[in-house]
Amino acid sequence: MTKDDTARIASWLWREVDPGDWSGAALRPATEGRVQPAPVPVVEHERRYAGDRENRGLTVPLPLEGAPAAAFRRHAEAVEAAIGPADSAGSHGPTGPWYQSSPEWGAPFLRWRRPGAESLELRATTTGAELSLQPTEPYEEWRRATFEWGEPSPGGFVIEYPTPANEGLSTPGGWRVPRWAALPPLLEAFLGTLPAETSAIGRNVGVTLFAGTRSVLAIRSAERLTVKGWFKHFSPGADQGWSQRVERTVRSWTLDAGGPGEVDGERLARHLVDVLKAEKVSSPAKLNKHVHGPEDAHTVLLGLGF
């Protein structure tokens, strides 16, 4: 599938398809054309969010040929060129919308939103990727309820732009855990796929961690994942991957954690928790953070753990 094919499908779904009341009858004209997207029927556990709708989506599968992050990036560029910049982008984390499993390499998405009506989402799936036209309200209600009432979910982040389409959008905050023992699985899920996801959506994301007012670690992800540290107590070694840098009188260390598919999330999560403990941070609750993303957007790290 070429970028032109992706662009044509996205433009057709966004500009021409009228889902009406999301009944099979209303969707039938769209499913009988050349592209033939598949309706997504509402199942019982989704009924509280979907109301009396018969379907909660209309999807077109897209192949990811070659390295998945690079292939997703090509689709993303094609869709944004066809219908404009996404209103939000990010990662769904290990658990995708409506509790679907996410692919092991990452769960990137870009989303275009019409307030109170439909949204179009380009997202990774376990079999490739898909373009999904969906009613906005059910998905956003499901997401809000999941974060308010569900168990802490690892991984995931969202970058939201202050576009007219996002007016009234409510985004859940990130999970926080009080004990070190609960943090590594959340941190592993976040870090392990992060460079694949930021590369796939063409955005940078990061977070600086503070012990009180002192910067301790800064995690940045674009095409690669890097960690920068300012240490008083921890002794980094070259065998751990740290390299030293001196800027004027400030000494720091940098760790290149790898690019898409290269990050050992479990090992890195354990190591960073050990670093924070060595720096005499008594618990995750004592950490302060500053989230980094595109300057013209609001970025939330959903499942980081602190």
C-alpha cells in the first residue's frame, strides 16, 4: 500500500463517510464501496458507553511493511498531509481502546476529533495498523471511566493540541504509585516501547525528575531514548552505559538506551529505580516531575507511575 492509498482512504473516511446513527443500515453504503471498511459491533460490556448504537466504529486495516515504527510513520505522514495535523497523538500503552491487546513493539496513535460527533484514529494493532472512524463520546467516556475506576494501567501517553476540535476534551491524569516495589512494571511498560512510539508519531516526549527542587534524571525520546543524570550519591560506570559530560561547572552523565526495538525496558526500569534510591529519594511519592512534549501542546504521561 502506497502513501497515496493511505491518504485517499483517510480523506474518504474523514470527509465523505456519513455514519448516521451507527446502525448497520446507515453504514451499509460505506461498506459496499471499493474500500469496504468493517463495522465494529458494540458488545455487551461496551453498552454502558455506546448507548443504543449498533456499532462503535468503522475500520480499514493497513499493513505495516518492514520496521513497524517506520511503516507507521509513513502512514501517519500520509494521513496528516491529506486531512491536516492530528488533534492529538501518543500511545495507548499495553491495553488499547476497549481493552484490546496492543502490539508488542508499541501502541502509537494519531487522532482527529469532531466535538460531539466522530473521531478518526490511526492506530497500531496486533496485525498491523488501522484507520478507525468512531463516535467520539463512547470512546472518551470509556477512557475516562477506565482511569477513574480501573486498576493502574502501565504505559501510554497523550499529546493534545489546543485546536478548536479539542474544546471540551477531558483527559485523565497519570497513575501514581506510593511504593518502589510497584514502580518497575509501570516504568518498564512506558520505557520499553517509547522510542518506537515517538518515532512512529513523529513527536518528542520526555520527563525530568526532581528530588525536591534538584534535577536527578531527564528521560527524552525521539528517534532514540536517552537518559541524562545529575548525581550526588550514585556512582555511574561506563559498564552501565553512562558517559560523562561537563558543561561549564555542571557535571552530568548520559545513557543511550536505544532506538525502536532496542530498549531493554525491564533492565532499564530496575536500573533507574536503583539510581533514584541511591540518590536518597525515599519513595516515588517524593518525586516531582516536569513533562516535556511539543511546545504548542499539553502532554500527559498516563502510566508512568509517578
